[in-house]
Amino acid sequence: MRTSRKMPLVVLAFVLLFDFAAHGQPLQVVNMAIPARSFQMVIYPLAQEKGYMREEGIDQRVIFIAPTTSIQAMLGGDVHFTGAGSSALISVARGNTPLKVVLATNDRVLQWFVTKPEIQSPKDLKGKKVAVTGLAAMATFMLKQTLAKHGLDANKDVTYLDVGANNQLPALLGGGFDAATMSVEQRYVALDKGMKEMFFFGNEVKNSWGTLATTDKLIKENPKIIGGFIRATLKAMRYLRQDKEGTLAAMTKFANVSRQQANRVYDDIIGTFTRNGAVDDETQRNDLAIIRQVINGNETLPNGRGYDFSFALEADAQLNKMGWKP
């Protein structure tokens, strides 16, 4: 009886001893805020499940928080990283908030423009209504930029109506709208219902998507944890590209979707993931230009004020030097 009561303590002591022996110190708890269960966010729980975070001495805790709340929690010290990098950049541009985007998951925008089947070209959108997630949403400004490129007066020829997050699909299918901006998951349902894909934002604009942000304070005071977290994440991104079956299993569990849907998403967007966790200067400038439109600002923010990809580039170089593969 005594032995059975002591066993859990023995096992716990062994686990703690293993962690200490492997890393020279206990694992450090790191809180990662994720805004949604979207495909590109699967890299974070994947990095934990595959042991990549543990290899860096990190016990990652994934927390689902709305973007604005995650920024507040990060500034308060309760969260170390947020997947809402665009919201962080907006905060930087509006109030010089001490934040940086330190990793870019995708170098193409994962948004689609879907219309009713009778609309054959952008010019057919004149006088039409478009469902968007916000009049000042980044995707809306990207849409205007794209429509202007196709010959429309983006501010006059089309009417944009804010239907709220995740409501674009029912708005379009309900018949009250002629087109809508959509995520990859919404796009599939729309196409299966007979709607028409007009264009993929990733082919129309040169911007990033799915960015990771942290605080200037953490960068200054604990660069080791920044480097370790990003290195583990880059390992997960390499795993994502190399092991489709393992990724699909992780995706179905993380997003609670069918394997068929996970397979469709994977095939559509796997090519959008960055190789080194960074995007070039032009993409950074384009991102900040969109941010300036979102906040209706006049000041041009220098890239260095919003981004610091030095950790990502160094981590990628280290993994390459090691010849690391999943």
C-alpha cells in the first residue's frame, strides 16, 4: 500500500530529473496566444507535440485569445508571444507600442475573393455589394488595391459592407451580396455551392500573413527564449512541408476538421509557408503601408520599427549548419 502511494512521486521526480538533465534547468513555461484554429497556426501545437519546444527548454502553453486581448496580455507579461502579428503592427503604428514581429509564417495572403457565378470579371462588380469583415480590415484595403489594379475605382464602383468575422459565407450564399472576401475554409464551401473564385489575394498583392509578435522587453531581457521558441517553430514548419500525413493528423485534431478538408487546405497553401521565417524588405514595407491605411495615418513607419527577423534568420542558419531535418 505504501509503495503504490509513493509511486506517483517517484515518477514525477524522474520526469523532473529528466527535464533538468536534458536542459540543465527546468523547462520554462511560455504562453503562446493564438487567435484562431487556422491551418498555419497548427505549427505551434505541432512544435510542442513533436518535442521541438522541449528541446529548447520550453514548455509551451497555447492559449486561444482574441487579437486585441492578446496584445494587452503580452504587454502585461501574461503572454510571451501572439500569432496576431498584424494587430501588433497596428498597435505599433498607432501608439509606438514596444512590440516587434519576429516571425512570418506565410509570404502570401491567405484570403480569397469569391463572387456569384454570373460575375465573370472584376468590371462586372460595378454597383455591386461586397461582404467584408471590416471596412478598416487589412483584407479590405488589399481588396481595394487589387480591384484598382483591375481597372475599377475601388472607392466608388463597389459598396463594401461589414458583416462581421466569419459571416461572409452566409452573407454571400444568402443572396444579399454579390461577392465576399473569404478564408480558405469558407472558400471551399462557397465553391461547392456553385460560387465563383475571382482571385487569390496571394497572387495579387505582395504581403505577409500569419505573423508572430513579442515585446521589445522580452527581446532585450530574454533573447535566449526568443531564439529557442523561433528555432522550435522553424523545425515545425520544416516538418509541415516534409511530412504531409503527420501534418494532416495534427490538423484534424487541432482544427477539428475532416481529413478530406485538411488535405484540401494543405495542398492549397503549403507553398505559401516561408522557408526561413522571414519576408523581404518590400513585403515589410507593403505590410506597413496597409497598416497606415487601416489607422488612417500619415507617417511612414520604418521596417525596423515593426520587424526584427534577426532571430528567425539566425535560427534558420543554425538549423542549416546542423543539417537538421524532421
